[in-house]
Amino acid sequence: MIPYSVVGGQLRMTEQRSGVRSCRFSCIGFFALLVAAGCSGEQTPHYTSTPPWTGGSGGTGGVVGIGGSGGISGAGATAGEGGSPGNGSGGSGGSSGAPSVGDGIFDKDEVYFFGGLVGSNSHLGVASWQTPSRVHAGFRNASIKRIGTDGRLVYVEELDTDVDWNVRVFTADPWSVNLETQEVTSYPDSPEDNDAIVASCEIIGHLQLDPVTDEAIRKCNGGTRQRCDDNPDENCGYIRSSGEPVRFPVDYALRRVGFDGHLLISSITRGFRVMDSEGTLTDPVEFAGIEPLAPRVEHLRAVPSGFLLLLDEGPWGVWEVDFDGSATFNGGYPANDTLARVCVTSGKAANDIFCFENPGVGVAVVNRYVRGAPEPEQIYINEGDPLLQVYGVVTGQ
């Protein structure tokens, strides 16, 4: 039998005299969906997952089953609990039949890990930082990823430069992993086949979603100054799924589409400004104590009252920019001096900061920065054999 234990938020498979090698999961967090099963003889432990709209089955003969979340519209659907080692069966989720493409299963205000199953570069999935063992898999050539208000994950399918790239809506696929051999034992050959295409164009260099309509907005050909045919003073380089451009002054770059028709735009010489639906610009946003008019930004998020900015300059914290262009600084986070990092802000009320960091050669961690805490909380490190080898973080905007 292979005993499992959670120590300090980490799931461990403890090595026994029978010679079964140990595995350690370092996806640190809350493991609400982990279930255990026994293993004897030549049987080997697996992780299996069905798409989130079906119930999962528990382990038999060393197979570790992850309970399903139930149907998207299934009433009272909860994750299955594992049975006793060796013959347990997972609980069933609520049923709603086959889901429609891209049924919303994510929270735009939450933060998710993105990475490879047992370190694979071609078998990719996402998981909430709170439940890193519950992986929604089924990506290929996925670069830019965004989560919409409707709970769908939208991504750019990066292809050859001589063909159009696609914006697709992610739909989860079934998969399984053999933990002992660290092999993916089942994964779809073409996981993108059930991911609906909502837009296409040549070389998509930027993607965001309208926070009200969830319409995909992409920048094609990598260009930032594409003048409108009917007005050369306006930029038409950012295109909605409908084909309509997002219009703003040509000397600016679009940073984020906001609520109620507001846009956050910026210029190196003219700074950040908010433009309303009538085309009126605020004065340049003043970030107290920061000299550049347009400081470097690590992450942007649209909120009903304006925009949240995590800046790469000045004091470490989150700036709230209102629609009138006023800026308020919210500090008090633990310091972050790591140079190699990619950070995002949570959309939850506390606006926690999550950073994928490389503090040393071959070392990757995800730290959570909570306002008022003396130190960051390490919620992932690439030690041992994590089920999901994290390559970055994903959230809404």
C-alpha cells in the first residue's frame, strides 16, 4: 500500500519497504479534491481526470481518481470523495449531459496555475492555486490566456507565421497520468478540436476581453499604430470579434478596455489617460512618487470603478485608477526584490498579488503576496514530481 499524507499543505507519497519510489507534490495550497487508493504487486498509481461536468471515479488497484465537479447546471454538484484504499470509488457529480463548448468553469477574479502534466511541454493544463491537483487539461500551442466574466478561458492558438492564428474558447478534455513512470497515459491528439474559434488574424500580438460583453479584442500583425481608414488620427489596430475596431487616438497604445465604454490608454510622452465612451480624455494620471509619465506595468485589471495597476516601478503595491484619472496607492505588501518574475493581481477584495518567480537557476516558485503580511506565502515550488509543472499564472482582467 502507498500511504498518502498532507504535510504543511503538501501531498506526499511515502516510500515503503516494498520498494515503491516516493513522489512528492509541491503544489502547495488547499487539496480539497485529493483522494487516495491502495497499490500492491505490479500495479502503479495514476491520476485520472474526467472533464469537470462529470463525476469522477475513485481508485481501484492503485488508480487515484479525482471526483468530478458535477454538471455546469447540475444542482448541488460537489466533488467526489475517495473511498478506502484499494477499492474506493469517487462520489458522483451532478449531471447535465454533455456541456456546450466552453461552458464557464473558471472565476475571472481567481488566479490559476498554467503548466504541463508531469512536466510535459505538450500536455498542458490549468488548475486553481487552491486546488492544484484538479487540473483542467487540453491545450496545444496556447500562448496568451484570459478568463472572461462568463467563466470561460479564451486563448491564442499560436501557429506558423504564414497562417492565421486563432482565438479559441477552451473546453476541458479527459486525461490520465502514471505517477510512478511520470508519463501521460492518455491525452487527446487534437485537444483544440472542441475549442470554438471566435476570431482569427495574422500573428496575434495582444488579446483582452471586454469586461462587460466578454468579446475578444485582439491586435493583429503585432502593430500598435494602425491608422483608421476613415480617420488617420485614430488607431484601429485592435479588433473586436465582431470585426469592429476599438478606436482611440493614434499616438496612444490601448492598455485595457474597461467598463461603461472606458479605455485606459498610454503614451511614453503623454502618460496614462482614461478615455470615456465619448472620446474625452482625462489629464495624465499622476502616480505619486513615480517620475515616468508611463511607468512599466506588470499587470492591469478592469474593475467597475476603473482600473487596477501593478507597476514595475516605485513602491510595491496596487494602484487604483478611477474613471476621472485619479490614482490611489494601496501598499503594505511584503517586499519583492526578485527580478525574474511575472506577477498578476487577484480580483478578490484584498487584491492579493501572485508572482511566478525564478529566484535561482532551475528554481521556479509561485508566491502569494498578501497586504499586511510580513512575508510572502510560497504556494508552489518545482521540487519533486508535481502533477502540474507550473510555467506561469493565468487570471481575468
